[in-house]
Amino acid sequence: MKLSGHHIFVTGGAKGIGEAIVRDCLAEGAKVSFVDIDVKNGEKLAAELGSSVKFVKASVASFAELSKAFSEVTAAFGEVTGVVNNAGVNSHADPVTMTDQEWEDFFAIDMKPVWLTAKLALPAMRKAGKGSIVNIGSIHGKLTYPGFFPYGAAKSAVLGLTRNLALDEGKHEIRVNTVSPGYILTDLTKGWLSAEDGRTERANSIQPLGRMGQPVEVAKVVTFLLSDKATYISGSDWAVDGGLGARSA
Amino acid sequence: MILKGDHLFVTGGAAGIGEAIVIGAAKEGAKVSFVDIDDAKSITLVEKLTKEGFNVQYQRADVTNYDNFSSAYAKLVSTFGDVTLAVSNAGRNSYADAVEYQEEEWNSFFALDLKSSWYVAKLCLPAMRKSKYGSIVNISSIHGRMSRPNFFPYSAAKGGIVGLSRNLALDEGKYGIRVNSVSPGTTATPLLKSYMETFPDEKAHALSVAPNGRFGTPEEIANAIIFVLSKDASFVTGADLMVDGALHSRYA
């Protein structure tokens, strides 16, 4: 039980990698709170997992909603000891036709919440002299693929945010890391794969392990980095991509 | 007990990070075999762990000499069975002037700090391929990606480890074998102590730039290595995993 005594706060916890993280943190002994805009799946998951899991509807794009949710979950479970920034959406835009509002909306979900949750969680962590933040990046933070503008930019920015937060909060023994998944079989990925004939076959064919990953395989790495087993790991980008990032096209 | 049922092989297991890996992995349920050139320390470690009820064994081996290394490996396998996990950890420091450095010194240094990771793969891959299971961790360093003055040619060897791990990951993935490098930062080991003795000003500097104001312990590095070896890391391969208290996020 790597996370006994912890309270882990997860964004986008209702489905996919977020759901797997919620489940694994609970299995490792933590109290787990999560926000999502998907009320149906959020409530369903919280009901299934019981009293050590709390779901609050909130959009990470709204600091007002996020901070209200944060107050609610700390009132219920005490100060947050670990944060997982997982909420995110895809973006496949043409830089000419993309509108300013689309840009703003996208970065408000895929980048800015890393700051917003830090703003909320750091005061108690600094006081405790301890804390761990894990940001879900992507293989697109370092290498990308045609058609992913500006997703790669947001995910690279998450790496930069991680580095600076790690350097600034290290003196409080607060650790900040990125976990960068490759192809993980979430609804988001499955949607992208099925949008074009042959994508699934091509995706599998480039995987060094010959397969795509499961959400739980990312969750296990996140749980490890949240735990006291990872006390000297900070500012790092841990790839969980089945070796894809080691390969040139 | 995340390594239950596994047989871990470690090079340079007598001291520092290697010793912490041997101890940590034994506690996580693995049978552990290691080689080293330090008989006294190794035997003491094996006796201590055996007394505590762990399955640990040692053979003396020079990992730069393939014949010597492979015969030690064969003995270890004959008692504990095929190796399922391996850590190539043996290594030493090098501080050379590129003009003064002699070719024999270069060759003997790279034989230890780079080539021995190939030997580890050469020895343990056949059984791993057959069983379609295995995990190898090669110990690199923060010097694999950024360095300090006076580390020629240490960084070249450590950069080499990262590249070697990537290629092995791509080539062995089809067998379900994972290969990663773990790159420690400033860690309180005998190697660090010898470095600090050689360059007395470096200790204060290293502490002043450490984002959390302290060095890592061998146990903290070993915890990360053990995690990457384990089935919990089943989709982690071809990666270089930094364990350095955020030092690599900072320049100067």
C-alpha cells in the first residue's frame, strides 16, 4: 500500500487514464478525489468505488469551479498530498483556420490547469514540507506526428511547467514530474484510431512491443511517482510509451 | 513484493547503488545474483542477506573480460536458474585531459562503463527471448545528457548507455523484453565520495544547486530501478528515467 495516508486529487478522473489512476491510487490505500465534466461517468465511478473516493463536477478550464471543487474535497478528505493533472483533449487544427477562441479553449484545458492546480495545492504542500505532482504529458511533448497542431505545443509546455515547478518547489521537498504516455487504448485514442481506415494497423505496426498500452500501465507509473518510493525523482519526464519514443519514423 | 518469482542479475552489486539494488530487490521477493571485483564486501553482503532469509549469491567477475564474466554468469544461473531481470550497474569515474589521455586508458574505461552493458545483454537475452519475458535496466547518469567540467570521457560512456538501451528496446520488444536506462543525479555513493575528494570545491557547489538541497541516497535510486524492472512498468521501455531530484531541469 504505497499511498496509505495520502489524499490524491485527479483531474479528468471519470474515464480512460484518469479512471485507471483513480482506481490504482485507491488500491494503494489513498483517499482519492477527482473532478471531471462528465457527470454521468464520474458519479458512476465514485458510486462503484465507495466512501474513499469523491467526485465533484468541475471544468479545469474554470478556476472558480476548480477552486470550489478543491475546497469541497479538502473539507472531506483533508489536505491534498498528491495531484495528478490528467484532464485533456485532442487538438488537430490547421493553423490558418483555427480561431483565436479555439486556441484559448484548447490551452485552457491542456496546459493552464497544471498551473491552476499547483496554485491550489502548493500552499498546504509547502506547509507540510512534502508533496508530489504528476502531470500527464504525451509522447507529443517531444516527438509528434502530422496533424497534431497545436497539441504538441501544449504537451511540450507541460514539460516546461514541470521543470520550473520542480526547481522552485524542491526546497519544500515537493516533487513535480511528467508522465508521457504513447499510444494508450483510451476512448480518446480509440476515437482517433477509428477516424481513418488503417490507423489501428499502422499504430500497432510501429509499436516496439507490438501492441498499444492499457490505461492501467500508465496508472502504475503515476502511482509510483506519487509515492514515497520516488523521493528523489523530480523535474523528470517518464515516458510510458512501449519504446515508441526511442524510434525514428 | 513486486519482484516475486524473478531472478535478478546485477553487476557491481557490492557497494553503492548496486548494493542498494541487491538489498531492495531481495526484499521485493526476487532471487538475486551479483558480480563484483570486491570479494570481501560481496561475501559480507551475501552472508548478511542469507542470514536474514533472502536468496542472494555472488561470483567474482571482471565484467570487462567476457570469458571471465560469462563463466561467472554460468555458475550463477546453474544454481538460481535463468535470469529474468538484469541491471548493468558496474562502472567507475573518469576525469581525463583529452590530450594527456592514453589509448589503453580509454579502452579500459569504455570496456567497463559502456561495453559491459552489451555483455550483460549478450548473456541474459537468450533465455529472455525464449521465455518472452525480461526487463533490463542499464545505469546511465545525468552526465548522459548534461555534464560538468572535468568529466571527459565519462559523459560519452553514459550517453552511450542511453543509446544502447534505446536500440535494445526496439530490437527486443518483439520478445516482450523491456530495456531502459536509469540516470541518477548526485547520489551519496563511494563513487561520489571519491569525486568530491578529487575536486574538493564540488561538494558545496553540488549541494547549492540541488533543487531540494540534498544528495540522493542509493536506496532512492534503487527504488526507481526496482520499479522499472517490475511488471508494474510493463509499458515502459526505451526510456531514460531520470532520478536526480530535478537537477537536470536546471542549467549551471
